[in-house]
Amino acid sequence: MVNSTPGDGAEETLDSIGRAVGQLVGMPVLVVAAQPPEWPVVWVNTAFTEVTGLALEDVAGPAADLIALSAEDGSGLHQLQDAVLARRATSALLRLRRAGGDWFWARTVVTPVTAEGATEPSHWVAGLVDVTDQVDRDAAVAAEVEVVRRETEDLALIGTVSDLVMDLDDPYGLRAIAELLGHRVVAWAGFYVDDDGLQAAEGVDATRAVRTSGRRHGRGAPGAPFVPRRGARPAVDDPVQRLLDGEGEAHLVLDLDTDAPHEPGTASAWLAADLRARVPGGGVGHVAVLPLPGRHRVLGLLAVVPRPPAAPDLARPAPARGGVDERTRTILSLTARRVGLAMENVRLYAREHRVAETLQRAMLPEQAEVEGLDVWSYYAPNVVYAQVGGDWYDVVQIAPDVVGVVIGDVVGHDVEAAAAMGQLRSVVRAYAFEVTEPGTVLERVDQLVGGMRIPRSAGLVLTTLTRRDPEDGGCPSWHLEYSRAGHLPALLIRAGEVVLLDDAGGALIGFGDGRRRTARHDLLPGDVLVFYTDGLIERRDRALLDGLAALREVAAGATAVDAAGIGEELLARLADNPEDDIAVVVVRVPDLTDTQGHGGNVRSRRWQLPSEPASIARARHAVLRTSHAWELGDAANAELVVSELVANAVLHGWGRVTLRLHDTGDGLRIEVEDSNPTPPVATEGHPGRIGGFGMRIVERLADWGWRPSRGGKVVWARVRPTERSVLDGPGPADAV
């Protein structure tokens, strides 16, 4: 049964329509006459009325009015319109309204009907299939997929943030996290660190106060850091200060509008002014601000400019002006918590490192000055372990004619290792002054360490050198005694031959069986002793015995005639890529009867100079006087070298400057120490300025190098013996 309104030729038309929709009796169908622009509805079936609640008299009239009244999905309507104008069948998904006002989804199939012999369709038939349940199921599945997709993206983002906070000691670690948030979550993000003042963290050392701000990079940040008022209640409301104090909301929205200024002198006013200058593009009215919580206080702030929503989500409430939606707020909160805890962990580690380094450096001795012996020492912790190691050495004058040398290694690279090293050094020193014989000293150390319960194992070599003056007034001789406790043997170099001092071995300190042996040797003039820790020879790609063989080979081939020169040769050949701490002590017995002029190689002088320009002239005079006293010949080149080295220490170093001069037998060795650990670099000068060629001058006149010291670095130069100064002009070699 159908509802119809036949017009002229209606019977023939309805026959054609009946044949077209004969198979669709159970489907809602309506027929529209092809009479633009009204396109009147002329026929509906019973199924249409049952599904929509609309009879023919309810929908009779222009089809456009019916569609405009009942349809909501614009894309489906445009698809139908395009198909009708192109005179082709199509299918579209429409959201339609029933007579009672509720909505349903219908798959609408539109087909033209053309009479026999005609070229244009006379009617259009539209069949409807109610697919509301299917659409709802598909929408639910799509929503679940979208939730999973967003959660996966969020987890991946948080994972990336977690990876970045592992490198938060990188000065630009916070900036990398901010750039990630700005790329993935918000329109812009920036961190502020509250150390000695609130300041943008565009280049921050997370271990301490702000080191480099965006202002220093020309970003236009205003003014100095803001110093929050700790514990003082401001007279006016200051929401940013409350956030820094750990009070109030989990986040706040900061108004940057110029017509709503914050009270001058408050944290809110300072932050708003800084953000106006820092956020790119300008015109930002509101910024969301979150705290960076540590364990005990807020360490800084995270400021973000939210992205405008791409399309309104009717199922979710819109965020407040300048605020962020729930998903973004969750990501930002997790990021802020991770960054805050990571910053605190980095600072705790840095504080522990500074304590360990201070403790360790306070316990390491200065370069020893021992009468009658040429002594050189070196210590460098492995930079992988943040300048803290367990190696140590000691050179001490036990008695007027007895010198003690100790070198040892405590397992570990932390405060506990440094503390254990300090305890052992003090114990060994105390017993060495009382007993002197190395084996007996280590027996007592074993007993005491067992009661002290030192948690770290350690090995060491204790050596004493006793001077024996001859009755006939010749060269004094030295008697060597040593005992080893689980440490590598020292080397004795004599006339190019290397002997391992591997007797008197024993277990690690604290694990002895109650009896330690002492080995003895008589030393001859010119003999060299080399004490070292395993960092000098141990590498992952070779066995320890192979490293020891390499050390013996280098030591046997050393060409230097002074302890410092031999030590520098060992480091240059063996310590180019160390994997652990290194400690080295070189002791040389001088040969005072050497006719080649090497007998005076133990002559040395030392000056402490203030870090001021006047010290440069004092150093030059010291070199001239010393060269004349030691009869070293023309000192013009040495004067130029010491002038450049001391000038660098005054201009670029920290603290007092130490100048040492050594007679090596084949020239003058100059050492300049300052407290700046940064090594010197030979440059090609400063573009557009005078100067910058100092180390180039040194290279022309001397062999030079540098080494870390207890308080900074030592730059050394061995002036080549020559009678011609660089000021005299080029010679034949210079013309090559």
C-alpha cells in the first residue's frame, strides 16, 4: 500500500515507479518529482511513515524544505545534491529527525527514474535504511581506538621526557624538554628555575644556579632574576609566589593583558613581563603556569601557551580561558613532576660529588720537595666518574734522612671511596712515622683497618728511602725498602733496564694473615723509581699483563733525564685515553758526578705569586736570576716563555699562581700552576684584536704540555737550549 498524489500522466509514472521499487516494499521509500527548483515529494510508502512517523500530507511540498527541516549532516546533503545535478544514482549517510523529534541515522540510496524513450528522469526514488545501531557501534569503537591512540601517544611522550631528564645535567636539557612540549602538546613552553632567583632556564646547569639565560643569548629577556620572598606574606595577592611556596592550586592561569597589570614587585608581575618578551609572536593573553615540585620545595615553574582547540568537543567541557584541557594538564603535570625530581636528584648527586672532590683534593699532597731526590707526582681522576676517584699517593719526609712514598687505590668513585682513602692515608702516615719499616707498618694497618670496618677494599705500596752519606764525601747513596698489599709492583729503571719490584707481596689491606714482608734494594745514582695505579696501564681491549709490558717498554726507552720529563713521557705514551683514575709518582736519584751536566737536575725553585699583572714582571726577573745562578746560559727565550705562561695564568686562571723552575740537565723546565682546570689552547690570535698568540710563541721556543693538579692545572715548558732568541729574527730553520 502506498500514499500517492498522482498528477498528469501519474498512472504511467506510478507503474514505472512500482517496477523500480517493487523489491523495496519493506524499506522506507519516498518519491520526488524531477521538477526543479521545488522538487516536490509525491509519494511515500507505509514503511516510510512507520519509521519516520510522517505521512504524505506531512512531507508533501518541496523536498528541499523537508531536508532542511529534518536532516543535520551537511556533508551527506551536499553529496545527494551533487548526484541529482549530475543525474546519477548515489548513496549517502544522513542524520534525520523523526516526527517525535529524536534523531536516527539512515543510509539513503537515491535513484533516478526515466520513462521509456525519455532522456531526462521524471522522478527520483529515495530508499532509507535505519543504521543507527551500526553507526553507534562504529562510533563507540572509533572512540575507544582514539582513546588508545591518545594514551599511546601520551605514554610515548612521557617516555621521551623521561629519557631527556636523564641528561638534565646538560646545560640545555630543560630547553630540549620545552621544545618537545611545544612541538607535541602546546603552542609554546618554557622552564623557569628558582635557585638564587627566578630566571628563564634556556641554558641551565641543573646542578646549581642558573648559568646561562636567554637574556644572555640576545632573546631580550628583561632585567635581573627575580628573588622570591621566602616565608614573607606579600601585602597583595601574588599567585606565582604562592605557587613557588607550594601553596594553592596545582596550576594557575597568568593574565598577560596589559590592561590587567599585576602589582609591581611581585613574582607574578616579573613573570608576566618576562613572558611578554619571551613568547614568540606576542599577543598572548593568558599563560598556564605549573610548579616543578622537588621533595622539599618547588624548584621552578613550567609556563605554557595552550593550543587553540581544532574543533569543539561537545562531549567535553571547554577549558577556561588560557587554561588547558584535562589530557594536556595530565601530560604537563607528569612532566613537571619528573623534571622537578630529576633536578633534585642531579643536585643531590652534584652536592655529593663536590663533597667527595673537596675531601679527596684536601687529602692529596702538594708536589713534594725532598732534599736530595728529584720527585714528580701526577694525579687525574677519570672524568666519567665526575672527578672523584679512590687513587691516592703520598710523599713525606719521615725523618731528615728518610723519605716515605705511598701509592694506593681504593675501590669506588664516590664519597665513601674518598673517605676510605683519607682514613687509610692518615693511618699509613701515622704508623710510618712511628715504625718506618714498611712490612711492620702494613701489619699494624691491617689490624687497625680490621677494627675500623672500612667498607671498601684497597691496595697500596709503601716504600721508604733512607739516605746514607759516604765517609769520603762522595755521592750519597739511598737504601730502598718496600712492602706491597695487593698493588701493582713499582718499576726500577737503571741504565735503560727495567726491574719489577714485585717482592714482598701480600693480600689487600685488611686481609693480611698477620705477617707482612719487607723487600730491600740499594739504589745507585741515576736510578729511577716509578710508582703507579692500574689506570695508567689497564684497558678493556688488552690484558693487564700486556699493559704492564707496555709500561716497561716505554720506561726503558725514556729519554728525559729528570723525573718530571720521565713522567710526562709515560703519560704521553700510555695515558692518552684512560679508563680509570691515574696516580703516578716518579723518584730519581741524582748523579752528582755526572760530567754531562745532569748532576744538578734536582735543583728547583718555587714562587707563590698573586694573580695580578705585576706578577708577570716578577716571574721574568725570577727566571733571569735563576738562570744566572745555575749558569744556564742565555735566558732570553726562557724569559719570553715564562712571561706568556704567567700572563695566561693571570688573565684566565683563578686564585694564586705558583711558579716552579727545575734544572733538568738539558735545559730549564718551567711550571706554572693556577686553579682553572681548563687546558691552554694554541690559537691563531683574536680576529680584530691584538694578542692571542701566546702559546704559539711558547711552541716556537719550548716543548710544552699540561696536566691536571690538585687545585686546577699545571702548564709546563722545557726551554730548548739555544743561544738565539726569537727576538733576534728568523734563522735557517724558520725559513723552511
